[in-house]
Amino acid sequence: MSTATAPTGEKILNFHENVMLAIERAGALTDVPKGLLDQIKVSNVVVKINFPVRTSRGYEVISGWRVQHSHHKLPAKGGIRYSPLGDQEEVEALAALMTFKCAIVDVPFGGAKGAIKIDRRNYTEEELERITRRYTAELIKRNCIGPAIDVPAPDYGTGAKEMAWIADTYAAFHGNDINALGCVTGKPLTQGGIRGRVEATGRGLAFGLTEACRHAEDMAKLGLQPGLAGKSVVVQGFGNVGYHAARYLAEAGCRVIGVIEWDGAIYDPAGIDIVALDEYRKGTRSITGYPHGTWLTDPKAALELECDILVPSALENQITAENAPRIKARIIAEGANGPTTIAAEDILNARGIMVVPDLYLNAGGVTVSYFEWLKNLSHVRFGRMDKRFEATAYDRLLGAIESTTGKRFTAAERLSLAHGADEIDLVNSGLEDTMIGAFQQIRETKLRDPRIKDLRTAAFVGAIQKVATTYLELGVFP
Ligand code: GLU
């Protein structure tokens, strides 16, 4: 382990060590026996692959990993990231987070994660396709992918296109598997994807934060009013998570006053038009030069802007013991995985700042992945069987109301009232219900035990207990 030391002499933990420490701390507050806790902590399977790829520069060795952290439920589930900084410890930490994330939102999967150590900007689309297909073939050879075994998804540096290549490669090797499309989620709609998956993590974050900010007594402790309306927000990262989170938070009435990217930040206390900023970014591939607001050149310092809610949705280890004392937000809403170190969280807790943790708040992605997997296994679009039936039933009801009351509904009223649920309606309703239910469980866990001081510990305690129950019921530890 690469533990560094701070000038003060204290150990600086890396991401993996932070996740393990969070599990240990929470585990100590459960009655789960030590041996079982050890099992819940370790990665069940770690696969490292080195494979050759032909690029315009000649042959290159590419390294990748797939970690299945927990087999207490199968398939294992989690994204694949393309990052030049990828390493085994990072993938193991992320895979572990997936186990607890799935448990929190009652998605019946074990945790997994994969990575390919590349900077995707250095490769053409054709080369990326070759790398993705070869990586998939390597996973197939090792029985590390499949709808019943391990189901990847997008993560940092990957998206629907890569998932389509993965699905196609898997299907080519498994021509007889009618469920082959369920081997990966986050696919394009035309390749077995589901409506609402792209925006699911950001939307889930907004649903989760709405619920977290609903309780007047919790908000009073932060000196805030209940509800999202009027709260000022700074978002770090304008990728898939950050953009959609910012958009839905703005729709919910927040004022997004800061958007931080790797090379600087836009600051506008009057509120940034998120959709306009995205349009600008689509044209120039960057938010730099956006003609509104003030451009701040130091992205790290921008984390310390005065705001109600800070949404780190880029990478891990952004809020550390070094900058935590200067953070001015009252709420940290973790869109990324692992943006706050444990040492930082201790400081934030002591300062009375509420941290809504990653393993709950960004679970919207895997929740909708679960819906996509169910869709693939059932081979039918949600809503296909009942949409018209529902609409007709409502229509008849409106007709009955009209004939008994004499009231006449306008065409517009009829259209909005006699509406059957589409796939996107069902996905969003399932996502909202999941995020609300999971927060209530976490909050209750925290309120039940005075030793639990923060939401992360509460989330881990609940998740560890759920995983342990599965193991115990399986009789693995009789
Ligand atoms: N990569 C996402 C995450 O970290 C989604 C995982 C999935 O959908 O399986 O939660």
C-alpha cells in the first residue's frame, strides 16, 4: 500500500484505504462476526489482463482489470472506466463501493468494477473499438462477463458506444444465449438500452437530495430552510453525472452558481443557465470561454466557494484534510465515487457540514441499470403491455365522471389525465421511489444508534447488515 505522510506526520490514506477504513468503522458498529466482516471487505475475484492492440503508432500493450468484489448476489455489477490513472487498488475500491451501493438501493447484485488504463484522447474511435472488443474477449475467456455472472456499465471515460461494442462482442461469442443483451447495461436504446439511463445518476442525485433536504429538523441544524428551492449549488465536473445533476437541481429550484472543470470554473452568483452552458460546450468541447459569469482559473480553490450545496461529481479524493477546513458549503452531495476522504469527512462532521455519501447519492445509475437488465431478460419494453389499457381505463373513468357530474373535460385535460405510463415514466418513478426509500432507511439507521454520527456510516452499517444477512441465510457461515 502506498501510504504517504502529511507534513504533520499523520498518514494520508489512498482511495482504497479510505474505503476499507469506512467499512471497518461501520462494521464495528454492527453485530456481524469478524470473520464474516473480513469476507465482506475483500475482493472475491481480481483479474488483471495485459493484451496487445495495434494502433497507428504500432503495437501497444494495454492493461485492464475486472474486479468482482462480492458474489453474495449474482450477477456482479459495476462500470468500466477508461483512465490513464487506473490501477488495481482503485478498481478494488470502486468495486467494493458497488457492493454496498447495490445493497443500499436493494438492487440484487454483487459489486464489481473494471478499468482499462488508457487516456482515450490518444486513440481514434476505431482503436477504442478494438481495445474494447479485445478487453471483452479477454473477460469472456475468463468467464468474467455474462447476464448471470458479471454485468459491466459505463463509468468515467466510457458511454453507450463502448457498451454497444461490449454487447456485440459478447453476443458474437454466445450466439445461442437469448439473454446475451443483458451482459452489459448503459447500451444505446437501439441495442437494448433503456430510456432514462444516461441521465439516471444525475436525476437520482436530484431525487436523493430532494429527500435529504426535506426534513426541517435536519436542515435547521445546518441553518437552512427545508426544500431545494433557492439553494445555491456549486458542481464540480460537467460530465454525464455533473451536467445532469446540475440540470435537475436547477429544475428543482436551485441556483447553480458554479461549475468547476479540470482547467477552471465558471462562477455566476445570479445562476448559470446549465442547458446553455452544455450547448456551448457541445460546440467547443470545453466550458472555457463561456461568455457569461466570471472565469476562475483555479479549479481547486473553486471548491471553497460560498454555497449551500457542493456537488463533487468528478473523481475521487477531491475534498481532503487539506481543504476541508476551508469548504464553505453546508451540504456535500457526492455525485462521484469517493470524492471525500475519511479524514476530510471527520473535519466536515466536526464543522457541522452534512455529507450525503456517494454510495447512496450516485446509486441512480445502477438502479436504472437494474431496470435495463430486467428489460433485457424480459424481452419487452416497460409499459408495452399496459400503457393503452391504462389510458383507456382512465378515459372511461373520466367519461363516467362527466356523465354523473355534467362536467366536461377539455381535450388537454383528457390527454393529461388519461395517460398510460411509458417506459420513461416507469423508469423515473422506480428511480424516485428507490432514492426516497433508501434515504429513509439510512436516516432511520442513523437515528436509531447514537454512535452513528454521519450518513456515510449509517449507509455502510445498513448495507453491511444486508450483505451479512444474505451470507448468513445462504449458510456460508453456519
Ligand atoms: N458506473 C456507475 C456507478 O459507479 C454505474 C454502474 C452500473 O450501472 O452498473 O455506479
